[in-house]
Amino acid sequence: MTNSQLCVVREKRNTKGRAGQAPVSIVVEINQRARTEEQKALRRQAVLEAAEAYFHEVGYEAFSMAQLARRAGVVKGTLYLYFKTREELFLTLYEQSLVRWGQVFRDCLSDPLTSAAYAEALYATTMADGTFVPLLIRLEHVIEHNVAIDRLIQSKRIFIQEVEAIADLTSTSLGLGKGPAREIVKTMGVLLIGATRSDQGPSLDGEVLPGDVEALVTSFSSKPLFVKNAVRIIEGIRAEADATTV
């Protein structure tokens, strides 16, 4: 199984033209504008990288735009040139992590898989990305409520593209039609949100617990909950698909 690879964007120095200098030709003017847009894109990506690192340190609730501005080396107002709200910034981080995870998970689907192996691979790859699941569980009830409708539509289309790409390989990997494969991918997302919320309680690592309590805590950890129920769902969808072909 391949590990997730983060793209490293090198920040380039901004180059400023002479004040009041007119362009020598249309080509020069276009090139200068292109460089300016490239610089904006690079700075925006640098802000996102700083935001993701900061998010990993402090989590969602303690995340401060003012502190992010200091870490990114910009004034706070500059952040809002790229992201209209705090939630739009998080929506962008979610989209990046969704695409990043999708690439990793698709690499796991090159060979035929059992239902259990599919569920294990999906869980392992999502949990390996420290951004994807924490933002996924906040997406619909927090993040998406404070972004512009056009930005929300753009995000939903990114989601649709990723679902379709994963469903294509899921169809081959699990030996199912495209429709059942698409249903599995969507249902796995809902199940992942529910299962990982069981890990939101206080950490009991290192604590000495009575055997019955330890067994209870273990049974409610996200991995066994997700994998066990994912297999049930996949097998159920498979049975329905087989029944319709008889």
C-alpha cells in the first residue's frame, strides 16, 4: 500500500516592476500578468500548507485566523483575499485531502479484493491522512454552513469527480457493476463519519482499566466498528446486485 504524498510547493520571490512603467508590448503585458497570477497561486498554496500544519497542532476549535496569518507571514486581511471565511479555508483543506486520499486509495484497488480487504484498505488510507477525517466529520454540519453557494457547488463537483473515479476502480476490484460500486463508495463515507466519531472521547491510552471496561472501549473503537459494518454493507449490496441479475 502506498503512502500519501504531500505536494511541496516552493515559494518564489515576488518580482515587482518599476512604478508607472508601461508595457513594451502586449506579450510582455500578458507575461507579467501571468507571473502575478502564479505568485498569487504560490502564496495561496503556502497559506494552505501553513494552515494544514497549524490545524494538525491545535485542531479545529482552537484554530485562529490571526495566528495563521502570523505563521504564514502575512497580515490577517490577506488571508481573506484568498478565503472569504474561516470555513472556506477549511473547505479547501478538505478538498485537497479528499483528492490526496483518493489517489492513495485508488492505488489499493488495482487487484481484486475481498470485502474485508477493501474495508481495511479504505479505513487505513483515510486514517493515515491527518486532515481528511477530522474535516470530513465537520463538513456538513459546520464547515459548509458558512461558505458562498458558488463555492459550495464547486466543492460538491469535486466530490462527485472523486466518487466516480473511486467507483470505477471499486467496480473492477469488487467485481460489481458501476451502480452498486458507486453506492458502496457513498455509503462508506457515511459509515466512516459515524464510526470515527466513536474515537472523540477522552484518550485512555496508558490507563489501567478493568477487563470488562477495556473490552467495551475496544469494541467501540472506530476500526472494528467500521470494518465489521463495511463488510456487512458491501456483502448486502453484492447480494442485491446478484439478485437483480438472476
